[in-house]
Amino acid sequence: MAARVALSGHLWTVAPALASFARRPPVPSARPFRLPLEDPVAGALALTGALHEPAGARTLVVVLHGLGGSCESSYARRFARAAYAAGRACLRLNLRGADLESADFYHAGLTADLDAVLASELAARFAGVALVGFSLGGHTLLRLLGERAGAARVAAAVAVCAPLDLERGATALDGPGNALYRRYLLDGLKAMAAAVERLRPGAIAAPAERWRRARGIREWDGLVVAPRWGFASAEDYYARASAGPLLGRIATPTWIVLSGNDPMVPAATVREALAGVSPATEVTWTRRGGHVGFPPGLDLGRSGARGLEGQVLAWLAERL
């Protein structure tokens, strides 16, 4: 029985991704989003994304993708389509560098960029703003809400399959059973690093021949992420950037949705952090699904349409 459940988690992780290779989930018309910013190390940069805005929309949902992904990731496109149909504006945001057009790159605890979006003219046009993050994107929004307990402009937030302890998460991803997922993530990260080096030679501290050969997430974080962002090591990065220790400080209504069958963020890597969530945070576990991939009939106890997108939008509607 346990083996069958585990296999189901892999199925719901891989199958939606494979389907999106054959045909990307369609989305409503969008206009490009671009927000200039200045970084003390990298200089002039810009955050990019795609904005879907139905007529009369009064609320904006900012969608954050996971590690190695982008605003074009299939789960971000599916959510944008559902949000638009529900009358919500939706910004599919690229984390720094994910568009392969930036001279810099993100890390799991980089909340300043999300702050900039929330303070932008775009966000100011809406009566309310919500955040929805998948995997590492969910971690980033939780970190933001923990750092700034009453984060301005955020009315509600949802984190789906978010790692909460970066140390344990990296150890799990580097495990022998996750070679396929690790390869996929590293391929995306290496493409991003190559784009950064092209635009700002020397931006990556490690020689290209070293980071191109990286085979593990911890190795990547030690070679690439830690030096850029002032961490002494991968372990220092995990200790200082993890959202888990800050979950008790979150004051914004927040919903953490997790799959007990997630092969990339195993339950054992997050349970300890969840013991310290704030009263403003609701946690829901499901065994129907894998990592950011779920059956279309998923029921998380909300009154809205079945499926992850419908259930999340119903939860947000109660708070927006």
C-alpha cells in the first residue's frame, strides 16, 4: 500500500509536467510586466512577468514559481487561467533571473523583489493583493510574511508544496530517489546562471567548468548561491534564509497546502517547522497529488470548484 501511495506521488508530479511539454496550458491574453530595480551589487535590473487583467478586476493575485522554473511553468499558467475566469487580475512573476534576461539571480529568501512588486504602481491600482506561491515561490512568500508580520498590501497568501526547512529540503532532493527531479532543477538553474554570466561576466564566483558540473542542490548552493548573497556556505544559507523559524510571526491570513505524498518536499522535512505556525496560518495535507501536481477533482474542503486552482481561489475569495 505504501509503495502504491508513493508511486501516485511521482505520477502526479511527473504527469502534469510531461503533458505541458506536449501542449502548454493555454492562458488568456496578457501584457508584459516590467519593474526596474537597482541592486547594490548587480546594478540596474528589472523584474518581469505576464499580467492578465479582466475588465473590472478589483484584486490582484501575484503568482510565484518554483526552483528552476519561471512564470511560464505549467502550474503558473493553469492558475492564471482560473484566476482570470474568476474575475481576478493575475501577475505571473518571474523571480529574479528566471526570465533568462537578467544579470542576477534569486535565492529562496530573497524577499526584497517581492516587496518591490507590492510597492509598485501596479499593486496600488487594486483594492486588494494576494500571493500564491508554488514550491520555492511559496517558501519566498512565507519568508516575506514572517519577516514583515503585517506585510503591506497583502490581504491573503497561499503556499503550495513549499519547502520550509532548506537544509532538510536540500538533503531530500540530493537523495538517491530524486535523481530525475534534481537533474530537472539543475538544468533550469544552470540555464539561468549561463544567462547571468553572459550579461555580467564574473557574476558567478565559481569557474564555469565547476558549476556546470554540479550534480547536487547543496553543491550548487555552495558554489553559486552562497557566494553571491553573502552566505559563508550552503549550510549558512539554509540556516539564515529558511522560512520555517519565522512561521510563528505571520499575521496575514495564510494557507499552507502540502501533499503527504510529495517526493520533492517530503512530509518529514516540514513537520517540525509546521509545529510553530501562527494562529493566522491554516495547514492542509492531502495524499491526492505529488509536488505541485494534483488530480482535477481535488477537494480541500472549500466550497468552490474542485481542483487545486478552484479550491485556492475559493479560499482567497473568503478573505478578499
